[in-house]
Amino acid sequence: MLFGVFATHSPESCPINNEKSKKIFMKLEENMEREIKKYNINKIVEFYMSVLEHEWIIILDAVHAHDIEKLCIDVGISALSTVKIVPMNLYKDTLKKFEAEQ
């Protein structure tokens, strides 16, 4: 199942402006790749960031949102951001469900 992780931080805690946040950020991808093995997270599908909005959007293929929550704590995302985890579907998969109902 796909999940979107929407992580938003303040300008003050932004890795551009905060040394502690920068240390977390610099190792984030490496730590995420290592830690996903602990949980039912199949892979990191994509990782986007909007620098001026101070938001990261991470798409994960996982089994449970609670595992993603644990990952965000373990790698430090929750130490500098407010995190929202949202189940997501591909448009084409949703379309197939609608077509099957007809």
C-alpha cells in the first residue's frame, strides 16, 4: 500500500538555518534506507521537498501507517517536523475499482 508522508517544519528548524536539523537531514536518506528493514516498509518510492514551503513529501510502499510512524521517529523526521501520514492510491487503480463496480 502507498502512503504519503507530509513533513512540515518551521523556518527556525529548517536544515538551512539549524545545525542540529542539518545533521539529521544530511543522513536522512541513508538512515531511512537502513531503518525500513526493521518494519514492513517495502521501499521508498520517492522523496520530494519544497524548500521554501519547508515541506517534505515522501511516498512509501508499506503495510501499516504505524510502521511509518516508528520510522519517522527513528530517523529523526519527527524531531524537526510535524508529520502527517496519508494512505494513497494510484489514479489508475482507483479507476479500475470504479470500472469493476459497473
